[in-house]
Amino acid sequence: MHVLLANPRGFCAGVNMAIDALETAIKHFGTPIYAYHEIVHNRPIVEQYTAKGVVFVDHISEVPEHGTVLYSAHGVSPEIREQSRIRKLRAIDATCPLVTKVHTEAIKYSKEGYTIVLIGHEGHDEVIGTMGEAPAAMVLVEDVDDVNAMQLPADTKLAFLTQTTLSVDETKGIIAALRAKYPNIVGPSKDDICYATQNRQEAVTELVPEVDIVIVLGSQNSSNSNRLAEIAKQKGRRAYLIDRVNEMQESWFQAEDRVLVTAGASAPEEHVQDCVAFLVERFGATVENRVIREEHVKFPLPRELRVLANVG
């Protein structure tokens, strides 16, 4: 057996920032600290911080007045911010800056009188937050069929935005369908799909022809992790999306398999290494690191925490 370790993989700058923010908040404010939605979409991380005294909530009303709440990396709507203000909460905004960029674009287009087509997955935390910026002006589409079903007047002033964690190729197809149906539609000057999502997808796309099977570390509710497994399956490879090594089964593998191991942007590296160790121990696998693209992006802590952390 031979294992290819995809690079880049695992934590992106936004996830690193959100987790650093939570650690800093625990250090300075103690627990309980409340997190509005999962800090990142990764079950082991949520379990880890629950054990440390972090309380994950789905409604701001669950946070006691004057309590400390940290907004997840996926962002929140203005309504949530206002509810926090009314409840006199100490709010720490750990929204990924790339998600904030999409929110800013939504506000801009809304003020300019556009109807905004948001390409994304219904119910995803990021989509809920983005649509909350201009709920009366937004239409959500998930695929080309949704575009084909749209019935907007031909003279509608239209703009489009995208969820940051989508499939690059699939999103291009949806945007092409929008442009074909509504030639005057406008969009952001730069693709909103985040650099980390694109890079991880690029690595899988480039390496998957060399392997028989793909292991993706990531949770079932992680959009970008699901996209990695989907890319592998679309290329005709067996792919498994798992959180931890205890979900791996020997029956998935043959002794001579070539295996690609990667991780979504919210999956901890320790679980990647556990899976590699499993394959080395059970199948005598050799391991090769394959770097497709280097990443050097880093985001600062939320401004509410920078002074506390002595980082300016």
C-alpha cells in the first residue's frame, strides 16, 4: 500500500483564527462561554470544547444576559447582532474575513437596488447569515435546475454571490447558467469561494487519478469536506468522509491500494495522522507527502480579543 498525503489539507486561516479566538476567550473570561452555532463544522472540535465548558447554542435567547458569546466562523445576520445587543452580551465576532467579504457585498448590492441571487446550500449557517443581510432582496439557488426554474422579469437588476465553501467546478456551471439566462447579471470582481476550499479541491483533483481510494477527514455537516469526497467519487474513486480513525474499516482496503488522505478546512491534523498510522500499522503502507500548493494566509484575532492577547 502507498499513501499520498494531500497538501494543502486541514485547517484554513479562518478556522485557525476562530479556534484561537475561542481559546483566548476561555483564558480571559473563563467558562461558561457560549458559542452561537458550532464554532466550526467539526464534531471532534465541538466535543473537545464542550468538555472545556463551552456551551454551543442555536438561539441567542439561550445565552444568559450579560454573558459572553462567540459568533462562529460562518458568520451571523444583523438580527442576531441586535439580539445580542439587547441582551447586553459580550459578543466576540470570529466570523471568517472571507465570509465577512460576502456579507459586505450583499449589503452593497442591496443598497444599490439589486435582487441578489445567492448560490449556496439551504440551511447552512453561512447562507443563513448572509441572507440575513438583505432577506427581502435575496433568492437562493443550489443548482442549475434552480436557475432554470427562476421566473424573474427580464429587466430585473440582478447580482450574484456565492457561499464560500462550494465546489469550484459546480459553481462555475451555475454562474454560467445565470449569465446565459440573465446576461446583465453582475457579480463580485473576484470569486467568493475561499482560497482554502479551492486549494483543497485542486489538490484532490490533481492527485485522485493516481489512487484507488480517498479518505477525507471531516464532519458530515462540513460543506467543504463533502465537496472533497464528491470530487473523488465523480472521478470514479471510492471515497469515505470520516471524523476519526475509529470509523475506518479494514474491509475498505486491499493490501496493494494507493490511498489519498486529505482533510477539510475544519478537520484537525491529529486525526489525519491517526488514519495514516492505521494504514501503516495494518497494511505496512509507505507514505508520501505531495504538495500541490503552499498556503501562507493568516487572519488576526477578532478586535475584541487583540488587546487581551497582546497582539495589537
